[in-house]
Amino acid sequence: MTNSYESPFCTRYASKEMQYIFSADKKFTTWRRLWVALARAEMKLGLGVTQAQVEELEAHIEDVDYAKAAEYEKKFRHDVMAHVHTYGDACPGAKGIIHLGATSCYVGDNTDVIIMRDALKVVKRKLIKVIDQLAKFADKYKALPCLAYTHLQPAQLTTVGKRATLWCNELLMDLEDIDFQMGRLKLLGSKGTTGTQASFMELFHGDTDKVKKLEALIAEEMGFDAVVPVSGQTYSRKVDFAVCQALAAVAQSAMKFGNDIRLLQSFKEIEEPFEKNQIGSSAMAYKRNPMRDERICSLARYVMVDVLNPAFTAGTQWFERTLDDSANKRIAVAEAFLGVDAILNIMLNVTDPENGLVVYEKIVRKRVMAELPFMATENVIMDACEKGGDRQELHEHIRELSMIAGAHVKQDGLENDLADLIAADPIFKVTREELDKIMKPENYIGRCPQQVEEFIANCVKPVLDANGVSDDVAEINV
């Protein structure tokens, strides 16, 4: 334990991989890579930068002296200049050309875009694995009838697997958003203090082609095929909002999944994993609480609200830039990613094909059979009509019997005896044995098994194939 605040994202929730992406090491070594890319591009385009200077900068990308940088920042009250001087001390031969022509946002904003790109790759990889695992779960239980609900009241039947496709489909929608945001990320490039590239026009003596080529070379070295077409000093903060909005969409889908599992666990139909020595309650030793899915919902709520931060930041930037974005931005964007990373880690655990969700099939069927007599009434009416009955008269009889059976259940605490009441009423011309044949849950699930198969084949499999996931690949490294 320490005597200072530590973020729960680091101590409890987010993966080491995602934490590293938002670490000081990742940030400041990326700054140095950008300074190398700038120097190399300027050298190629004929400025007074030598190969020896570029090589010296490359040799010192990783050995950031954070103590010295802190001293410089205390002196200059400027983080970028503190690191320019720290880098210069490590590279005395290249000291004079570091950051040549650039403004702070050259390293700051370009690094933020790179970090978001790398973090989105992690989110995408984990999201695809969750989709894969949920699809396997859906296929396994595609024909297992269960109660469906509207207004949280028993409606008609669905299947356990069909319901899982609803969770999976929303995650596929989120994956499209993640892919879209990744695909349109662009570097800020080398735009200068107000986005006019005036400093680079000065360096290259008005040679527009070289100024444009400079950006292209930097983008290529950093793994991008384009830079933003126009900007002020910064890239538009709407980019941060758009990325965080896609992350919030993942959180929405995860929350829906988590809430459904929490309800199903209360019904004793499905449980999240519960370890041998896990304690559900410090007081009630028998408890098996859905703590994983509760955590999903809790973190999702945070991420969904967090998206307001970049929204307000984007709307309050004045002209070419103001600095009121900085403090908010460095917290909000990082925590949106850390939160979604934590959510997906839990979902990977909960949906694991071997040790994840547990389906109690007998309880599922028991709950179905308690409601099925009500759901079968339309079929009973249709069969009785085929035997010469009057549809409206039959409907009124079955409505009255349903009210009686409902009262037996809710007021007297008895079992649902609607089938016995129907069999005893001669208007329906049906025996109890015939009713038992009608009242098979499998008769009331429509096309659920086929829908699951079609969804997996037409929607899930193409995504898995496109991302190199197949039955031959048992594990995706998360």
C-alpha cells in the first residue's frame, strides 16, 4: 500500500498492456520517435541535418531521464521544452536540430493519435474474441427453449442461444464503429503554431512541395497514410469525441449483456463463473453474487458518462487552440480506453467456452413449463376451430380459464393448472394427453435455431475470417 492516490484502473481493472499504452514511457519515447522522423525527413529534403545526428537521436529513443526532465519542467514550466532539453543533453551532437520548425503539438497531438490507434487495436482484438466466444455459446444453446420477456414480463419463448445472438450482434455493431474510427485516424502532421505551416515555409524557403512532402514522410514513418487536411495548432478535438463515443458504444453493449446475466442469475437460469473458494457475501455464506457482471455494468456507466468530457472539450476550443483541453483530455481519453479494456477483460472471462457462463437447463425448462400453458392458448384455439369451434367463443372461454389459473398461481401459490382447466372444458374437445403434445417448448421457438445458424454464418464468420480467426485458432492472444 502507498500513501498517495493510485487509480483503480491500474491497481484493479485495466490490463498491463493497455496501461503501458498510456504510460509515460510510451508517450515520451513516441515524442522522440516523432523528433527522429522530423529530423530524418528534413535531412532527406535538404535541410542542414546530418545522418550522424539522426543516428544519434535514434540511439537515445528509449533512455529518457525522467528526473532531469522534471527539473527542466520545474524551470521552464513547459513539458515539451523540458523534454527537448533532456533529449538534447543525451544527444549533444543533434541538440541544435531537435524540434526544428515544430510547435509543441507536433509531438503532443501526433503522439495522442498514435496512442489512440494502438489502443484501438487492443480493443478491437479483445472485442473480436468476445464476439467469437459469444457465437460459440449461441451455437451451443441455439435450440434450448427459454422464456423471452417484454417489459420484464414473460412473453413468448426464445432460446438461450438466440438471446446470445442479440448480445453478439450489438458487439458487431460496435466493432464496425471501432474499425471506422481506426480507419479515419490521421496524424496532425507538421502544421506549425496556427496550422499555417509558416515555420516550415521559412525553413524550405517557400518550397510548398517540400513542406507537403515533409508531412508525407513523417506520416509514412509513423505508420499512417495521411495527415489531417487542415488544422489550427491542434487536430480537431472532435476526433477524441468520436473515438470515445465508439468506446462508449462498446460499454453500452457490455452493460446490456451484464444486466441480462444479472437478471438470469437471479432467476437461477444462468450463472457467471463462481470459483471454488470465492466468497459471495461476508455475512450470507450461501450467496453467489454476479460480481463480474456487476463490475461490467459499473465500469460501463463510467465510460458512457466519460464521453461527455471530449464532447465539451471539442465545443469549447477557441479559434486555433486553447489549452483548457489539456488537463481534461489526458484524463478522459485514457480512462475511456482503460475502462473499456477492463470491461472486455471481464467479458472474456465470463464468456469463456470452457469456464464461463453456466446454464442450468432444468431450471430453464421448469420456468418455461410454468408459463407455457398461457403461451399455448393460441394453438389450442386454432386446433379447436379446426374441430368446428367458434373462434370468438373459444377465445372468451380460454380468457376466463386463464384468469382462474392466474389467480391460482398468484393468489393461492399453486402450480399453473390451465391445461387441466382446458381439458375439463368440453368446448375445446381436447384431452390432457393431447394438450401435453401441444405444450412442448420446442413447438414455440419459431426459427430460433436457424436464425442462430444464419447469424453466425452470415454475420459472425465473415468478421472472424477477415481478422484471421478460425476453428483452427484456439486462442487469440489478448
